[in-house]
Amino acid sequence: MPDLIAQGPEPAQRWRRAVPDDQPVVLGRAAGVWAVPWDHQVSRRHVRLLWTGQRLRVERLPEGRNPVFVQGKETDRFELS
């Protein structure tokens, strides 16, 4: 199971969470355990993450106002292996 690490400019603005298998999680400023309240470029509910055991699927939510970039290109969804 992979871990996701979020880190802001201050030492207290950091967490590490195990991404659960086959359970979508929402990342955003107001997303409970997956919150990154220090990053104002992230919407309250910005992206949905889904780990399928082999790949991490990332999808920008409709309420995600700012774009998501992968390798310098804007995208609404992508997968990482």
C-alpha cells in the first residue's frame, strides 16, 4: 500500500497517510483526514484518489477550481503506476 505525503512550508504542515486499496479518498483544504488547509491553491475538495493495487488514479473534482498539472501539462485525470 503506497503512502501519500503532503507538506507545506512549515514543519507542522506535514502528514503522511497510507492510501487504502480500492477506496476513493478526496484531497483538499477541507477534506477531513486528507486535508491540506495550508495550501490555498488547492480547493476545499480538489481531487479524488483511487489506489487499485497497481495504479493510482487521480481525478480533479468539478468543484476543484485550480488545474492539476502532470509533467507540465494541465489535465483533469491521470494514472500513475
